[in-house]
Amino acid sequence: MRKTPLGQSLRIIARGTLNWVRQRPIVVSFEVTDSCTCWCKHCDHGGPKDDSRNLKPEDYRRYMDVLRPCVVQISGGEPLLRRDLVEIVRNIKQPDSLPYTILVSSWSLMTEEKYEALHEAGVDQFSVSLDFPDERHDAFRGVPGLYKRLERLIPKLAKLGYDDIVLNSCITSANVGEIEAMAAKAREWGVNICYSAYSARRTGCRDLFPNTPDELRQINAGFDYVEAQRDDTNWIVNSTSTLDGTRRYFERGGAPGCSAGLRFLVVTADGKLQPCSMQFRRYELHEQAKMVREFTRTNTCDECYVSIRSYLDKSFPQLLKENVAGYFSFQTGPRRPAAGGTAVS
């Protein structure tokens, strides 16, 4: 994964530090639609929904002015269902290149033209869901032909050289033995990989939560393999501490100490603030402080270790140290694709 350029790195650090002190969110997840093209077994979204009350692209500028996160995740549902997604990104992205912007998608609707347009609009990272390294992915997501689409499109776009595509593999009991194979697939396609953890709170289905001795052994063996593959290209996006936290989450059956509503929060498609995507207490835009008082300070939920939480579930010095070491650049000039598609500084 390419390092963030010098100017953007310094601005992220500055805003992140200020937000930490002022108890504003570091990361905001904008769920820009509740509709989806998939029917995933591990998700509570799926299929078409009433999108008549969705925020308009220009509305997102107001949310950015109030919340001022240094990282934004754009998700859904399936965000690529929004025909105005490029305009949403442009309204989220500030002239100073903040926030660092991540698009989370199944890529069921991605094309080369959309990828280029979203990259130009300001998406820094494309997070692509992958549950299996083969056609089993289609059955898990309820979309025939999806894996073949990814297999054709991802390597092609990776060759453009932006180094901004990350496979996101949510670990469940169904794919717990595929951790190594998923990493190998990322290598084959020339992209990066990130692992996240299934939460039964999202669907109520505990059958997909890996907790048997054999499943835990497979997780540990898979993560040991992944750790051994690390190199200075940052293609393993999870930090060691995040993978260790994921191990503990599955071993214990939960992870206490969540800071949802404070360090991170969700903005729903119709513009309400929620502590996270699985806690449905809703607040108005200017009520984040109220959310912290009413929810975060008394929150005892330990039922998830989703990606946003796993990255923020640590002290600020540790968070800063890990990102400075791995993802912030202190060389001048952005990394751009060179001839042949290799990113250079």
C-alpha cells in the first residue's frame, strides 16, 4: 500500500491529534445508501431499499464542516449504486486533501471508467470485499459471476499503478481456512489485503462466528503465515497489533472497551448519527457530544471488532506510531504511477 504523501500525512496527524484532544471522531463512516446489489450471509443489508431520503451530494459538505474527521469511509449498502457518487466524494474531499477517503464496495458495479473518476475525485483507497479466493464468493454474496468479474477487473486496474486497492476479507467460520489463500490471491492480483472480523450482532447468526478449537487454530496459523509475509510495501494493511486484537476477539468471544460514538461514528444514508452500524441510537448532526454522554460513556457492548474499531482500539501514541511507521510519508512529492505502472516517489 502506497504511503500517504508528506503534506497530507502532516495534515492527518495534525487533525487527528486535535480531534483526539477535543473528543471529535477520528473516522466517520458515511453509509450513502441502504440498498445493495448483494445478499451477503454475514450482513444485515441486502437488496433494494427506500432511498428517497438519502442525503444529497452537497449535504456531505455540511457534515464534514461539523465533524471534521481525518479519515472517511464511504460505504452502504453498495455505494456504487449512487449515480452521484463522484459528486459525493468531491463534496467530502477538502482542498487540503483531507480526509483520507476509503471507498468500501463489493465492486459488483465497478468499471475502469468509474475507478478512474473516483480516483480523480479523491478516493485514496478502494476496499474490495472478498470472502473466498474462488467462485464460492458468488454463493456467499448471492451474486453469480461476481468472482469472475473481480478476477478480470482487479489485476487490470492494479496495473495502472496507483497502489490503492485493498481486498477486505471478513473472517467467518465459512472461510476461516482461507486466510493464506486470500493473501496469495492479493499477491497474484498485485493488490493489498486487510482482514476484518465477523460480528454475530449484525445478523444474529452465531453459526458464522468462528470459536471452536479447530477454527481458532486455523485463525492463528493463518495470521502467523500473514505476519511472515510482511515487507516494506505495506501490502498487509493490518498492523500486528490489529491482528493480535482480532485473535483475542475470536478467542474470548468479544472485545470490551469500545469507543464507538467518540473515536468513530456512522452517518446513516438519511443523515442521522449512530455510534456504529450495529447500534441504532440516532442523533442529529450537532449532537455528537450528547451521543458520547448518553452512549459511549456507558457502552458495555463487546460484540464486534470491525475494521474501523480495530484500528482505533488503542492509545493515541500507539496509533500514531503505527501509522507513521507504516503509512505516512515524510518525503516530499506524491507517489505517482511511473511507466509500466510502478508507483514512485
